[in-house]
Amino acid sequence: MLHFDWASLWAARAILAEGAWITFRVTLVAIACGMAFGTVLAVCAVVRVRTLNAFARAYVTLFRSIPLVMLLLWFFLIVPQLLKSIFDLSPSVDIRLVSAMVAYSMLEAAFFSEIIRAGILGLPVGQFQAAQSLGMTTLQGFRHIILPQALRAMLPIMLTQCIVIFQDTSLVYVIALGDFFSNAVRIGERDGSVVQLLLFAGLVYWVICAALSGVVRIVQLRLREA
């Protein structure tokens, strides 16, 4: 029978909390940047400009075709110096953390783009015509009429994608970034309690994801009632 050493877990709370903070930082940056750039890509995909259409399609196809683990390794092993030069990072900045944030943001932009594009294409054609009849430019129409409706319609799916992002952050172990999962494994290996720490980490992920799934269900109900 497995015996949980709660004293050991309590003693490691600072390391686990530090890892959890890294996990949440990567998740939040990926959601914010991915959603922002994904919205731009979605607009590029639906406007009647062939160059923008081709760029959006190429970007989405490329990043959705690359495994996340490989993408993380590419950014960590191939382009760290490029990231340092672009963002003018100081030597004290953890390039692993920056690499993870950029990789997740660029990948999730492709997924959010497809979600938002589906929301835009799901709107009645009359919404586009209404924007034009009000004398709005294409960008104004998207900003004030199209995007608000599309984002509202696809909100449950976008929230679900946010849960997926949170779960996928555990893959940063491949670049030795000390997120919550990686720190839990290291503590388990150090103390000879790997199974205990894995179960504990799994429980934490389950609780958070279950709570977020509950939020998604509430949002879905509110949208149906609206």
C-alpha cells in the first residue's frame, strides 16, 4: 500500500510553488500572445487579400504540423541567440523560459487562429454587409462588429483550448525548465518517492483542469440563455 509522506511534500512546498509559478506564467503568456496573434491570423485568413490568405494558411499549416516537443527544442537549441538579440535579453534572463513562452505563443496562435476563423465564417453574411452599410472600413467592421460576435460564439472552445495549453506546459521538461511537473519529478527522484510525487502532481493538474472545465460549462450555459 502506498504511503503518502505529507511532511516531505510540505517541506518541498517552496520548490513546487516556484515551479507552479513558472507553469502559470508560460500558460498566461501563451494564451495572451497566442490569442492576440491568432486573431490577426484569423483576419488575414478571411479578408479578400491573397497575400494575407497565403501567409495565414502557411503559418497555420507549418505550426500545426510540428510536434510541440520538437518546437520547444528548436527554440531552445537553435534560436536562443536570435531571441537574445531581438528582445535584448540580459544574461540573467532564463533563455529556457523565454524560449518556452515564444514557442507556446507561436504554436497556440495557429490553433486560436483556426478557432476564431471558424467563428467569423459562422456569422451571417449580413453582419459584413451591415458594417459596410454603416460606412465602416474593413478593419473597423472587424473590430466593432465581426470579431466581438465571433469571439463570443467561440468562447467555450477557446477556454477549452486554454485548458489544453495548461496541460501541455508539462512538456517543458525537454528543455530542463523547472515547471511544476518537472520539479515534482526531481523532488521524487531525490527523496525516492517518485510515484507519490507523480500522483500528487496529477491530482493538482486534475483539480485545476476540473475547475476550469466547470467554468467552460457555466459559460456555455450562459451563452445558451443569452
